[in-house]
Amino acid sequence: MTHFCELVVCNSPTSDADAVAIKHLVTGKEGEVCSSRLKFYADSSLDVTEEMIEHVASYGIVMAVDHLQKRRWNEGTNGYVIVVRWCGLEPIEKSWKPLRALQKDIPVMLDAYVNAAKNPELSSFLVQENPR
């Protein structure tokens, strides 16, 4: 079996005792993951519904950014985070993403957002993070 823990950063000790066999609900692919990586659902019946399959199927795909919304300074990371609205997802599914990550993933859209914001601190931070 493939050990999926090797594909991600894992902080748990690697031993066979920590490995759990899993099966992807959509592809049927089987593998092992560290038990610390599992997420449990509070479903007493554990029946697999179409809704659950659709939800799982959306993982592992590349999401397109619809637009960038508001921003704030994050003291913990010493950088800006920006609300990202995703194409094809509901407004409630928007998420905060670090400006540094967006700079790598969507540089053109981020530049347009920063220029439209007309905020000297934000512009300065972007230039400081990405000298051209």
C-alpha cells in the first residue's frame, strides 16, 4: 500500500502502529495515513451518502479564485492575510489566505487587488516581499 504520510508534513512518529488503512470514497484507491491525519465525522450510522461523496470528490482539485475581498494584518505571521472567494463555492466557503501564498499562486490578480486598494502600507509590503 502507498503511505500517504510521505506526501505531507507529518509531526507524528512514523511507525506501523500509527498507520491506518483508508479507502478513497470516489476513486477507490487504498492507502495508509498516520492516525494523527484523520478527521472523524459525527455520523452515528456512518452510511456513505451522495452528499458525502460529492464533498470528498472536491478535495484534491485545484480551486480557481473568483476574487479577493478584504485584508487584515496577522501579527502571528507578521504579514497580511486576504479573504479569497473561490469560483464555484458558496460565499460561506471563502477563506483567509496569506498574501505570501497568493503572491506565488495568483500574482497578477494580487497585483491588481493591491493597486486598486491604493494602500501605501500594503503596496510597500508587496514590494518588500517580492522585489522585482
